[in-house]
Amino acid sequence: MPSDPRGLRADAPLLDAWLRFHEDAPTPFTIPGHKQRHDLVGDVVAGDVPLYAGLDSMKLSRGVLAEAERRAARAWGVDLCRFSVGGSTHGNQAVALALGRPGDEVVVSRTLHRSMLLGLVLAGLVPVWVRPEVDPAHGLPVGVAPTAVDAALSEHPRAVAVLVGDPSYVGTVGDVARLADVAHAHDVPLVVDAAWGAHLGFHPDLPPHALALGADVVVTSAHKALPAVSQGALVLARSGRIDPRRLDAGVEATATTSPAGGILASVDAARALLERDGASLLGPVLDAVAAARARLAAVDGLVVLDGPGADPLRLTLVLPGTGADGNAVEADLLRRGLPLEMADRDTLCAMVTLADTPAGVAALADALLDSLARRRGPARALAPSGVWAVDPEAASTPRETVPLEAAVGRVSAELVAPYPPGVPVLAPGERVTVAAVDALHAARAAGSRIAYAADPTLARLDVVAH
């Protein structure tokens, strides 16, 4: 039976709508096709309620999504929030589309998630790469230096934004406040991929969240650090340096038209829980992680990430000084039913959230100590991963924009279709021919709308760069 064990529904309109759907038990003549029956494919569809004709009417007349997003914006102290059922991947790509136009430059941390890097391709933005600094004590990235961003913006004065990731995948935290100051001094927005940091700012022992430090846009995963369903994410922004209409358009252009209401409701519930009970839930777990760090720090040769440059809730270990192979340690933990977020030869990373318990964190520390003792070997030199160290050499932009006639013979990087009927004349990867150009001109002259093209006037076309 659907439940609300902590009484969140009064402050979570999407959760309330999800609960009411189950309480009312309608007979929907809408999608999804399982029609709430569990006798066909089983309980795998349990809780799958759509947004349209589920949490809200088909016309969204109740406005529960807009109200839930308004409450989330208030919780993070901004004036715009959009929920996503496509994870931070969707959020990052929507933001990329909102930042500029094809050919615009953006200063980008080279270690950002692939979703943002692919977002640059989708938006036709040209990256100006900056690298995070690597701490020689543990070989992990500690954030992009504000001086590096300042230099990049000075060398590329037409850049339209700065994009960084913070906290990092391994739990290091950079100087977001100074990065914001640098970006704003050049009158461009700071965008932070905070997929791993939805909990930040909601306990006094945690670093402030990036928006509180001056960032203009934050994309964060409610399903990573908060108890939301997988794929639940938020895009949070303050208007000013970001055009809210373009951000809305970017979200809509890349979102599914059949959003899962259960995911949306879980994001709403997670926000309500974090806002009301976050500090009380996080406190005991933060203490437990601190105790685990203290125990592990006593292991000879083991480096335990700690201090002001680390997320206090993340447990990250650097192994070379112990001689242990992290892959072997991971195998030991898997046999005990304790999978880790990340493990390679030199690094282990455990994701701890407000849903963990002190007893569970202590059991993880026990298992780590036991495995490290059994797997110990001759110490090896610290060798920072090339992932953090290799400097790219850009040979070309991912795509470029040229006059339509000049695109003949080139490879299209976009889909172009007269509408109606919406059948593509050009698709990504197809060679632009004279016949295709003539057909598009004829369709436009006949009054058809040119859909999906970056330039619907057909003056220019995006093509794959040489």
C-alpha cells in the first residue's frame, strides 16, 4: 500500500498527487499500457504513474509540477527550478543549449561528465579547456584554479560561460566562490555540474551548495545523494546572467514527452525531506563517516581523503602506500554484499548518503580494514591517473556553422525537416546535396515551416567540422 511514513505529502504536491492516484484507483484509458495491473509483467511496474493523466490532468490543469518546482527553487534560494526524469545528463544538455549559439566559446573543465561534453556538441559550443589541479599528496583532482579560469576568459573574451563540476566524482571540493567571482568579473555565468552534491548546504558541517557561493546554474542528481528514484534530477538557476526562457526551452527540447510521475514525485519528496529533516538525518551519518575515516587513517600507508577540500560525507581512499590492489579489495567487499561507487587499482570511493546508518558505515569500515590487512603488499609509488593529467590538443570544433549553399558536399550535423509532414530532408551524418538544398528552399517558399533546424530561415546549417 502506498505510504508516506514521514508525513511529507503536505509539503510535496507531486508526492501528494502520486498518493491520491493510488487512493482513488482510477481506470485510466491513457498510457502507460500496463494500466496499473501487476498480473501481466509483475511488480516491476508498481508505482509507475505518469505525470499526464496521472499526477495531473492531461492538460496539467492542477499545476502540481510547477508548484513542486517552485518549492525546490525556494529551498535552494533561486528563482527557477526544473525537475528532470533524465538525470543530470538531461539537465546538463539542456543548460548547454541555453548558454549560447553555435560557434560560441565556453570555458570548460576537462573532467566534466560526458553528458555536458556531449551537450557542447548538441549546442555547437566551442570548448576552451581548463584542467583541475591535482593534489600531489593523493593524485586526485581538487578543482579548477580560479587563476586558470581568469586566464582562459582573458584569452577568450568572447566566451559566454564557465562550466565546472563540483564536487568531483571522488568527493573533492573546489573553490566555487572564487570561480563565481572570476566568471562574474568577466560578466559570464558560472554553471556547476553538482550531480554528486545535492546534499551540500543542508547541514552546518557540510560545505555550502554552489548556488549559495555565487553560481548561476546548478544541475544536481536527486537520486545520487538524496533518496529519490533513479534518474531524478533538478536544474536550479537564478535569472540575470541566464535567460530563463532559453533554459526552459532547452529543458523542453531535450525532455521526454512521457515523464514518469513516480520519478518526479520522488524528487519532490526528497526535496521536502531534505528541507525539513536533512540536518537531523545527515548529522549521525556525518559522525559515522568521520569515525570511519579516523579508523582507516591509522592504516599504515593509506591516504584517506579529508579536510576542507573534501565532501565530509564521501569516503575516498588512496591505496598505493598500502600495496593493496583496489580491484581485489572491491572483490572482497562484493563477496560481503558491500559494492562501492568506484574502485580501481589505486582508489576506492564509497558513496554515503543520509539514507545510510552509522551501523552500516561502521560495517563498511570493518570490511575495508579486514581486506586491506589481507591484501597488503609492497608499497608502490603514487601515479596520478592520466584521466586527470593529459592535456587535450583540439584539432577542430565538434561542428561548425556555414552558409547553406556552402554546406553542399559537407556532412550535416543536424536534422532538418519541412513541417508538415516532418519527414527529414537532412539527418545528422548525411551528406548535404544540391537536391536537398533545393528541396528545403522549395518547401520554405511554399510556406512550410522548417522544423528542428538551428536556423529555420535556412541561411546557415550546422555541419561536421573538417
